[in-house]
Amino acid sequence: MTSRVLGLVRDQVLSYYFGASDAMDAYRIGFRFPNLFRDLFAEGAMSAAFVPTFTRHLAESGPASAWRLGNLMITKLVVITGAIVLLGIVFADPLVTALAGKYGAVPGKLELTITLTRIMFPTLTLIAVAAALMGMLNSMRHFFIPALSPAMFNVVTIVAAVLVVPLVMPAGVVPHSGTLGDLRRPIIVIAMSTVLGGVAQLALQVPTLMREGFRFRPMLDWKDPGVQRVLLLMGPGTLGLAATQINLMVNMFLATREGTGAQTWLDLAFRLMYLPIGLFGVSIATAVLPAVSRHVVAGDTRASRETVADGLALMMALNVPATVGLIVLSVPIVRVIFEHGRFLPSDTLATAAALQFYAIGLVGYSVVRIASPTFYALGRNRTPVIVSVVTVLVNAGLNYALVHAMGYRGLALGTSLAALFNATVLFVLLRQALDGLNGQRLASSFIRIVAASGVMGLVAVFVDRQLSNVLPARPIPWQVVHVSADIVAALGALALSAWILRIKEFNESVLMVLRKVRRAR
């Protein structure tokens, strides 16, 4: 939660200083490239392939064998991602021009995007190694520090924005104004802080891993059975878990043709939509993967099936209400978070519209987060690959058609529909692979969760409209009161509905939170 909230604060601070400007568009495109390769070679495919293999070594051969595999994987990641970083820096010009060539219509925007891309490409190596450390810690059932490490990435950027950006802003330019030239140096500072944030994300995990006995020693042995197994899983898995990032690249290509601000609106909306996934979907998936891996090693199919079904049920209980909440309260949420400084009311409406369409696919993204790595744990790495390829094609077709009919909003809707398609196909195939997924229980839970979420949505809309007639629209304190009242009323309605409908997963999640709060005290 700390990591995701700080990520939101990071976007809030950047929106204050840069809004939906050409400089912010250039930054977001520049960061998209290392982000794409990160999912291809680090956090996505690598984690899905590495965690089951590392867990197997830990369970069957002991820590020494697992440490050796860890050293081999880290060395391999440094070599491979280092080569990609060098190529990315050298060929940033043609790469950016091919995907964001329309930025050339604004003097200096394309050149700035290329510069920012070159500055931020090294974050790929840093985050790749951090992802390997995260996988090792997760396999040893350490979850808090690895989950917190991305928070350091955000903290560094926030500090740089608040303390350094005002110092490099040209004299006479207030934070929420200025031309692209005025914002060039400040946005370069943000790009440099992004790299430093990658260093901090890596460094936070090292002490915990060292206390477990790990010591890094560079090793290169491409014939090691463990490395070969990871590479075997990772090869097709590189595409298998990259559907989201590839879909976002398609969005980026089309969004650059929608004018100034479109890329920023989509990115901010996606960030808000992804917040529940980061809080619930990713967290549940992070816990499910090592557990399923251990059950697979033990040959316990029934336990694997129960673990996945429990994860999916809990995910639905948390993310279906989140979907409804983001749709019905999109405008007040975006307004209270981002509409400050350079971020204008028109940007709020544009971002809220994108958020509503992105939210439709929230459950789909969450299901994929659980289902796709499970196939790798089962050793069936080809399945998510084939589904991913089809999903990318479906997404490209939908986005191309919808962007002409709906503008940038069509990109959000097309992405969501593709995510739901991806999740549906993976769920059906996973059910076959595990000889069932307690389908009757999941269907019953889903229907009741949807009903409770519907009641919650109606209450949220009613309260929001009533407060809109009473509270002033602009002062920040009133906005906070307004949105807080909306959310409290909605959660109250959800809790009451869940109790009446006897939604076990919702009650379990509430009890888990309460237990954590009591322990924190």
C-alpha cells in the first residue's frame, strides 16, 4: 500500500509541476521504453520463470544451490539488460521516432523525448536485478521489504520534484506555467531522479537478503540446469507476460497522434486503475505463486487448485467493488488528486473519461496476474504465450477501430476489452490444467460480489450528487471532505451488502486487515 500510494503521490507532484504538457508527454514516452523491456526481461517473465525454479532449488537442494542459482541469474540479467541498455541509448533516435514521430510537429518535443529515453534506459538493469532479489526473498517468504522497495523509487522522484525542480525552473516561470523550453531542465532532473530511484529500489532489498546468507558473486554458466530451466520458461514467457506492456505500446503509438496531453491522460488514468491491482491483485498473486510452486513440487494438484481458487475469489471480492467505485467516482477522484497547479479542469475530465473505460478491465488484469504465472509454475509455459499473442492482436484491432470512433478514450476501452479476453481464455485453460477451479463456488461468489458492488455504486452516486449541491467544487479541503464522504458511504453500503449476502471472501479480507491493524498497535 505504501508503494502504490507513493506512486500516486509521485504522479500528483509531477502533475502539479508539469500538468498534461508536452514536457510530461515526452517524459512518459521516454520512460515507456525501459518499462516495456522491464516487463519483457525482468519483473514479468523473469519472475514467473525464476521464482518456481529458485523455490525448487531451495526445497530440494538447500540454500547453497539456491544461492548459486541466484548469482547466475543476477549476472545473466546484468549482461543481457546491459546490452539492451546500450542498444537503447545508441538507437534511441530511430526507436522514438518510429513510435512517437508525430511529436515532431511540436518544436523540440521529439528531441526532448529522445534525450529523456537515453537518460532513463539504465533503469532497466537496476529494476531487473531488483526483481531477481524480490523473487529470491518471496521464495523465502519475505514479502514486506520486496513489496516496499518500489516505494523508494517513488520517494526519490518526489524529493527531486519538490526540492530540485523549483531551483532549476527558469526565473520568472511559476511551476504551473512555462513553455516546453522552460520545462526542459526541470523534466531532465525528473528523468535523472528516475535512475537514482532504481538504485534505491535495489539497495533496500540487499540487507534482508544478506541476513538470509546470500552473497553476490559474479557467475556465468549458461549450461547450468537451473539457468537452462529458467531460460526455457522465460523464452516464451517473455511474450507471455508482456501482453499488458505491448498493449500499452500500441496505445502509445496511437495516443501520440491524439495531440498534447493524450498520453498523460491515459497514463494517469491507468495509474489510478492499476492502484487496486497493485494493492490487491499483485499482492495476492505474489503470495499465490510460491505457494503453488511448492504444491507442484510436492505433486499436490488438489492443493494447487485450492490455492489458485482462493486467490481468485479473494481478488474478485476486492477488485470488483474497486471497478465500480472507479467508474462512478472517477471525476471527483481525479479532481482531488490531480487538479492542482498546471493540471487544469479540462485535464480532469479527460483523465476521468479514460479512467472509466480502463476500470472495465480491472478484474481482467488481476486474473491474468494470478493465472499466467500459475501456468509457468505448472511447467506449461506455452499456454500464456499463445493466449498473449492472440490478445495483442485483438487489442491492436480493437484500439485501431475504437480510436477513430472515440479518440483517446477508445484506446482505454480497447485495452480493457483485450484484458478481459485474455483473462477469460486463461481462466478456462487453467481450469482444464488443474482439473477444475471450484467453479460453482467462484460463480456464486462472483454473482454476490457483483450484486453488493452494484448497491455500493448506487449509494456512491446518490451521495456524490447530494454533496455536489451542498459543498463548493473548488477548495481542496471541501474536495477532500466530498470524496471521503462518498467513499465512506460506498464502503458502508458494500459492507452491509456483503454481510447480508454472506460473501465469505469479503469478510475474510476485512478480518485480515483488522488483525494487521491490531498487530501494528
